[in-house]
Amino acid sequence: MQVFNCDVLVIGGGGTALRAAIAAKERYPETAVLLVTKGTLGKSGATANARSDRMAFHATLEHTPPGGPDAWKYHADDIYRIGGMVSDYDLAEMLAKNSADAFYYLDRLGVPFVKKNGLPVQFLTDGSIYPRACYTGPDTAIDIEKALLNRFLELGMPFKEHSMIYKLAVNSHGICGAFGITENDDIFAVNTSSIVMATGGAGRIYKDNVFPKGATGDGYALALECGIPLVNMEFIQIGLCSRATKLACSGSMMRAVPRFIDEEGREFLPDYIPGDDIHDIVFRKGASWPLSYEHPSHIIDIAVFKEINAGHKVYLDFSKNPIGFDFDRLSADNRKLYEDEIQTSDMKCNRNDNPLARLKEINPNAIQWLKNRGIDLKIGQKLEIMPAAQHFQGGIKIRTMADTPIAGLFAAGECAGGQHGANRPGGNSLLDGQVFGKIAGEAAAARSRTIKPQGLASSSLEQQQLHAKALKEMRSDILLSEQLDTVQRIMSRQASVMRTGDGLAGALSDINKLNDMKPDMKGQSLYGYFETKNSIITAIAVLLSASARKESRGPHLYFNSTEDLIPLPSLPEYQHYFMISYDQNGWHIT
């Protein structure tokens, strides 16, 4: 078995992982850092693959309204308020206070943020009081990943690709190492006293998702197996995305007010949204893209979910106006928002002509972006959409140093929890990874200066080799692929847009049975076994959290019945968060 030695082990390959590794090395140059990632560095992870019509990085800068040295307080309040007040306020403060430093660091690395008169342009996102969203365009996240990768490579730190960490080693002093496996099923070990978990979310537990390959909840499962609690796991952002390109259909895509149609061209939203404000609701979906109880536009997500589950395909049609649409009948506020977004003034079409004319006026780049990927809206091609899992709001419970209850284990980014509540301002995910990635990296490096790796016992190495051999010899009637497919099907149906008590209970029962099954490993990979195992464990944590919250809050819409259109209301007695943990006695909810 190959054994690596390092001061700090960073697990992950996205923007958070890169920032943590860079911070550790920049703060203490003598630190030996090793990064282990499941994919190709710079191309795997959510940051390297996330796109929307205008991807945002949320930050309070010197010129951000309302201005002044205390402007960050409004940002912190927004984070906590938008989150439904079920997060840790001190973590919201840390995000807000450190947002400017995080932005300017990326700016110095060369991220091409859009600027006007030398100042970053900022726009308003979901629920915020003031415009704080900086951007480069649809590829803001990708631009950030590229800049961080360049800096990481400049610093010359070693990294191991196409490998996953499947077990943490803990002794009386805390973290003492980890065990990993390559895609070729070669087991390896790492001696270290500090680990930064930056493994991202678990979108692959859902059939419809915009997560990259490998997002199977590894960090969540690793933490649970060490007795560390997860928090807010029921809050998973789900949004309408292009099925072919994974583009988040937010912002201008909705403010152009397209038609929502099925495979036969039937416009179905009027069946779900009676009254004259249907087009205003679609328009406002642009600024409330993730499914959220607090925004009336969640009825659109419900409608799309119901149509798809009834066996239909759902498309956005930009070639014709919705039934009864008249631009001048939109609310004055919405017309003003539209005018503020105009990017081209040489329009040859009237705004009442069709949604394509409006999209050309407010975001022509989106049209070209889709055409480059095989969807030509100009010739009338339709954009198939789906409600897709997009971001896990909860995760490994952390405190202000990105620390966990186990000494030497830190977590940051999407795999961490407590900094977000039920919702979050648009752009705060990218910010989160940079702020807490830096904090985690520096804290891990600081610990490694005083607590040196003890070295994993030879008996532990032998035990892992024997365990791997035993797993390879397992035989049963179910394949790994069947297990994962079943998890995805159950979660997409019962723990997505619409959740009910009976549905969640049935899902939990079915997935617990899957968890008790030993798959047939003949011809199967151990790598795939650990991914599937982690997916099942994470799915159980999500279902337990969702079952405990018998109200609606953020993306958690709780219904009496799947026949209903109106979810149950938010309740004051649920203004707290649930922590999920696991030990030899089973699962626990606090």
C-alpha cells in the first residue's frame, strides 16, 4: 500500500479546495500540503462546471450601497433573514465581513469581473436589499476556478487525481490520517494531522441534478461515520435548468417571459396559476430562481414537477408569447427591472413581439451561449427544462474557524453547514467557498505546526487491505448500479419539489432496506462501492431531516398530499435547525 505524508490534506478539487490549499501554503510556506481530488484538477468539482445566465459572486465592497464601514451588517442580516433564521448568525457575519477581501483576492489573481469606471458592477439577487452580485458572465465560477488553479500550480503543491478518500483515521488527539482509493481500486493511506474537507454537495443522489460526476456526498458520509453531526440537510436548492446543457434558467431567461409548454405545445401554467398576474410571477422567477416557499413563484416549480411526473416533457418556448401576454401590463416594478437590464439599444423588434426579442434586448449572450451548445432559439428550438438539485444548503456542522468537533478536521464550502439557512442570497455559494476555504486552510496549517502526524499503525493498513479484499468477494442479487438508480429515483420523486409525510416515510423505509443490502461485487469497482455507500448514507440523512420538519421553509415544501398545490405554512416552532448524527446505536436527530 502506498503511503503519503503531509501536514495538511485537502479533500476536493473545486474552488473551495483550491482556496484552502493556497491559503495554507501562503500563510505558512513550509507547510506540506497534499490535495486529493476525484476528477481532473481544474475540470472537476462544482466551481469548474457551474453556469447560469449571469453567475454571481456576492460581496459587500466599499462602493456597495448603502456604503460606509458598517455596510457588511446589512449583508449579514440578509444572509440570516433570507435563510429563514435557521443558521448561525456569527457565521453569516464572517461571510459578510470577509467578502470584500475574498473578492479583491480573486481580482488580483485576474478573475475578469465586469467593471464600469474602474469599479466592479454589482446587481441585485434573490431577496437581498442591496445589489452586491459581482460577475464575469455565465462562466463566473469557471473563471474563478481557472484563476485559483493557476495560483495553486504556481505554488507547486502536489495533488492526486482520480482518487477518493473513503475513511478518516482518528485517535485521542484527533485526526491522524486517512485512507483512499484510486479509480483503479488501488488502496492508499495518508499520514496527516489536519484535514480540510471540501468535497462539495451530493447532487448525484438525485436523478435530475446539475452537479458534476462524483458529487456523491462523500464528505457528509465521512463526517457521520466519525460521529460529527450534519445540519440543515433538508434544505437543498432546486431550480429549473436546461436538461441538455445544465444551464440554470434564471435571471433574464425568466424575465423574457417565455411560454411553458409540454411536448405537444400545450401551455400549462394557466392550469396552475389563475388570474392576471401569471406573467408577473414568471418575470419574478428570474430573481427567485431556486425553489423557495417564501417566493410565490414556487408554484411554477410545482407545475413543472407535476407535469414531468405525469409523464410529460417540459420546455421553454421563446418563439411565441404566452397566452394573453402584454409587456405594458407587467407591474411597474417589473418593467423598471427590465429596463435596468437592457444591454442592446439597437432593437429591431418590439418587446411585445415574442420572448426571443426580449431576451435579445436584455441578454443576447445567453442566446449565443445556447446556440454554441446546440440549441438555437432564433430558429424556434425549444429548451427542455427540469427541476434539478443545484446546491446543498446544509452540511458538516462547523464553527468560526471552519472547525468540527474532531480536532484537526475542518470543512468548508458546500459540504459544510451552519453558514446558510433555508435559502441564501444568490452568489453567496461562491463567496462561502472562498471565505471559509481560506479560514479552513489557514487553521489546518496552523494546527500542523504544533501537532505533527503520528503515522498510521501498520495494523490499520493491514486491516484496510483485508477489508477491501472482503468487499471484493461479496455476492448478492443486487448490483451497485441498481442501488444508486433506486436511490436517485426515490429521492427525485419523494424528496424533491414536493414532500409529504407519507412519501418521506416510504422513501426512508426503502432506502434503509437498500442500506442493509450487500451488493454483488463481482466485476464491480470498490471505488463505485464507496460512492454508492456514501450516496445511501447521505440520502438517509436528508430524509430524516426532511421528515422532522413538518412545515415549509425555503426549498423544503411540505404538503398534506401530492394532490395539493399549496404547501403547508412556515411555523414559529420550527425556527431552529436539525442536526443529524450517527453512532453505534443508530441515527439521532437533535
